Amino acid sequence: LFQRQLQQSDCQNALMKKVFDTHMLFLQINQSAAALKHVFAALRLFVGKFPSAFFQGQADLCGSLCYEILKCCNHRSRSTQTEASALLYFFMRKNFEFNKQKSIVRSHLQLIKAVSQLIADAGIGGSRFQHSLAIINNFANGDKQMKNVNFPAEVKDLTKRIRTVLMATAQMKEHEKDPEMLVDLQYSLANSYASTPELRRTWLESMAKIHARNGDLSEAAMCYIHIAALIAEYLKRKGKAKILKTNYVSLNVTVE
């Protein structure tokens, strides 16, 4: 009975959200390495049983799971890092299979977004996190069942992009007292995601905050206008331009 309820509306329903949140709670509260091992096993079963909850419809569950798994990839325990890396690889592979072996676009996008958020929230990017990225690449290289498809190349591209974000962030840290250089670095990173509007928006928002903090309100407003243009272009392509509404009507800045 509960399985049928969870599968209603392609797994986009309130009961699914409650079950998912329960799983996430186990990752959000400090656990022993032994307990986390069982949590990861439960999540593998959950994702395998209800892939449409993550790879179809709204991307909220996918994004939240990517965020929590990446946090575990930065865990102090090597065994937890390995388990988290294995779960993340499994998650990407399920995405690939769900898309009929075409791409991992959703998990790619949500993982990059999660990395960008975690850089600010948890300061990831050290040797522990780099070790986890190497484990994921090793899984991809050693997966014989995926040898004749482009999945390993997509995984390699994703980990490369994550490292690019981490390197760019390290540069930003070095120039955090130089607002102009900091914004230039963020602008370059935003442009590198010209083909991925959602990620470009993330970095444009960050640029706007820096401008507003420094009192450069006209520049901040231009960033928000650019974001609004990205959203408008997306809605136009989706045929929804007539009902264009954005959260950037009130920009949180005052241009004098």
C-alpha cells in the first residue's frame, strides 16, 4: 500500500518527501562510521527503488541528496569517505540508466550546485574531498559494464568541473580583500557555465552580493537584471514567456 502511495504522481508527493526527509535526517545528525554505513545502504536501496523521485520532475530531492552525500565525502573517516563516494557513483549511474544511457545532466547540475553551496557552508576542497573525487573516478574507470558507453567520460568531466570550481574558489579566497579581482574571477566562472543557466545564475547572485556589500549598487542591479534575462530566455524557450514572473522584481538593492 505504502509503495503505491510513494509512486503516485511519479514519486512527486508529500509522503515521498516525508520518507526522504527521514533518510536525510540520519545524514544531518552526527553518526558513527558504522551507523553511516547502514544509512548509505538504505539510501542505495531507496534510490534504486524510486529513481523517478530524483531524476524526474522537480529537482529538490536530487539536490538535497547530492548536498548531503558530498558533505560525507569530506568526512574525517576514510571508510565513510569511501562509502559516500560509492553511493555518489551509484547515484550518477542510476541517473545515466534512468536517462536510457544518454546523460547524467541532472546529477551533474545538482552536484555542481551543491559543491558551490558547500564551499561557503563547510569549506570543502581539501585533501579528504580530493581523495573522494579520485575514488569516484576509479569506480568509473573500473566499471566493466559501462566500458562501451560514455558514462565514464561524463563522470570524469564532472569531477574535472568540480575541481575547476574548487580551484577558482581558492583563487577567490586569495583575493577576498580585492573586490574587483574577486568579481572578475566570479565573472569568469559564471561565463564558463554559459551553457548551464542555473549554474551561471548561482555565480551571478554571488557577484551581486559582493557588489551590494561594497556599496556598488548599480553593478549589483546589473547582475540581477542579467539573471532575470536568463530566466526570461529560459521561459521563452519553454513557451511560458507570457506569464513571466521572477523573484528579482524586488532586487534587495536600491539603485540611486
